[in-house]
Amino acid sequence: MSWFRKAKKDKKIQPLPQATVDADAPKIPPTSDFPHPTAEETPAGSAAGVNDRSDPSRPGYLKRLKNRLFKTRQTFADGFDKILAGKKNIDQDVLEQLEELLVTADIGVQTAMDLVQRIAASKTASVDQMKTVLKEEILAILKTESAAPSPLSPPKPQVVMLVGVNGVGKTTTIGKLAAAAAQSGQKVLIAAADTFRAAAVEQLNIWAARAGAEIVTHRAGTDPAAVAFDSVAAAMARDVDVVLIDTAGRLHTKVNLMEELKKIKRSVAKKLPGAPHEILLILDATTGQNALSQAKLFDDALGLTGIVLAKLDGTAKGGIVVRICSTLKIPLKYIGIGEKIEDLQAFDAEHFVNALF
Ligand SMILES: Nc1nc2c(ncn2[C@@H]2O[C@H](COP(=O)(O)OP(=O)(O)OP(=O)(O)O)[C@@H](O)[C@H]2O)c(=O)[nH]1
Ligand SMILES: [Mg+2]
């Protein structure tokens, strides 16, 4: 998806406003915590290096991904050391332990079995060859569900709705996406359609200010569909490029939430036929199997166009990416690799495989 990757890199992140934060408000990393990019991470000519990092073609992308996948890389490194200690050739024992390692990394039992079978069939003899074949096979799985190409002339405004259960990272992802889009020269408007908690709006206000995005908020308790409708109307009137709709995330087992999200979707379409153009489901990489069942429920209710996998930095089981791509027919579009505004990357299968081991 290239709607935020237009080249214009002259904007800087807005300073944090003097907002009064509700005592209940979720903790947001302060701007001063933003790490200063190293020369290698920041491409020449980049002002702040924020948007650049989300784009897989930029220098520094892989290095950053490798750093943030530290826990998963450790799983593989330790696993390989254990399996291959004192071994020169690939035997049955190695294959069995490899399968166990892949399952430990959350790649999924069936996929782990398939991968090991393919390695056995490839008659791989050396350890190095085994790793190469494994990478090729994983890449083949990841590439089967690559993101659909962006339309040549994207609709304006492009309306993107973000959904997901409690605490998965929806609001944080909105902040990151808004920053990336604003950095690439697009006019962004955020719709605060999580009206259940006053703190949610406050949290979003801070992210919007940081990202340099406009925001439409209503009083707590207002109908979220009305906020979404008004936001799209405002975006149309103000020549906005991208509208990002934040939504509430109460438990997916409550029918109400799905009904409410469907209503938001309908109200947006009423104002702008064809919208929302994207419905992104945010999943928490640390939740394993649960994430997959959430995806099925949300997809059945809303028809998802993509997945954002947040908190990949917080898990040693980053193989969940392979599981998502092999089981779901929904493209994985972005990965969250930290809590800060620049910690979002457009998912790239090749870089991901190279970052694994
Ligand atoms: N380590 C890490 N933490 C993340 C990432 N994305 C979000 N978080 C953290 O996850 C917590 C929840 O994030 P939110 O963005 O508030 O989640 P939400 O889905 O909007 O939550 P609700 O609105 O309560 O449903 C916060 O502490 C974030 O800083 C990520 O990629 N990595
Ligand atoms: Mg939220």
C-alpha cells in the first residue's frame, strides 16, 4: 500500500502539545524517548527518518527489523545451536528437532511438518544448505499472500478503518500510520470513533499532534458511527488525503462490538460510496493462536482488507507471521516493532525471512 509513501520528506514531527492527560490515560512513550537514528538507519536527505523506515526499499529497514526481532532471532539461534551441535550431516534426529524448533517459534504444527518434509525431500546434506532451503521454503509461503497492488489513482480521501480487540495496538498504529502519511506529504485526518473512554480520545489527541494530523472528536459516549460520518464529511470538505478511523476494542465475543463496527462501516459508505477503502485488523503478535481466531471473526463480520501485526518486538515466537500468511487469506500489510511513532514497517517477505536467522 503506497498511500503514505509519496516522496516528500521535509516535514518534522510536531512537538508534543501541553495536553492535560486523564489519570486513566494509557501510557504513551514521550517524544524525547525517540531514539536518534544512526547514520546507517537514516537515508541521506531524510529530515527525521520516520516515514523512511516503514518503506522496505529504504536503507536501514533490515537492520532495524533484525534488531527488533531480537527475541525471535534468539529462539532460532539457540535452537540451531542445540540441534546442530556436533552434527555435520542432516539426519532424522536433526529433522525431528528442527520440526520442534519451528513449532516453538509458533510457525504452526502443520506448516512445520510440511517444511521439514520439503527439507528431507531436497536431500540437503549440509547445515548451511539446510538453512538456505528453509529460508526459501518460508519465503514461498509468505509470498503467496502478498499485498494487493495499490490502485493507480487512489480515491481521495482514502478512508482506512482500524479494528481489533482490546489493547492490541490500534491507537498506537493509527499514530504511526498518521505520522508516516504526514511525513510523505499527505494531509491526514484521524477520526476518534472510540468514544467509550474519555482517555481514548485524549490518547489519540496526543498521537495526532505528534504526527501532524487533524483530528475529529466528539464527546465521550457519542455514537461512534456519527464520529466516523462527520470525519469523512470533514475530510471531503478539507481536501484531506487519508482518513484513519480509530475504533473501540472490547472483546470480540461480544456481538455488540461487531454490530457497532458494521454500523461505522455503513455510515462511512453513506457519506462516501466505496469507503472504507481499507479495513485493517490489528493483531497482537504475542497472543498466538488467539490472534488467528480473532482474524476469522473480524473478517466474517467486516471483510478485512489487511492485517497489521503489532508487538513483534515483544515475542520470541515471531514465526506467527508465517502462520498468519499460511492460514489466513488476508494480506499482512504492516508490522509493529516497538511503541514509538517510527516503529511501523510495511511488511516485506524477503526482508522478514532474512531477519529471522
Ligand atoms: N512493544 C510494542 N508495544 C506496542 C506496539 N504497538 C502498541 N504497543 C503497546 O500496546 C499497548 C496498547 O496499545 P493501544 O494502541 O492503546 O491499543 P488499542 O488497541 O488502541 O487499545 P484499546 O483502545 O484499549 O482497545 C500500549 O502500551 C502500546 O504502547 C508494538 O508494536 N510494540
Ligand atoms: Mg485504542
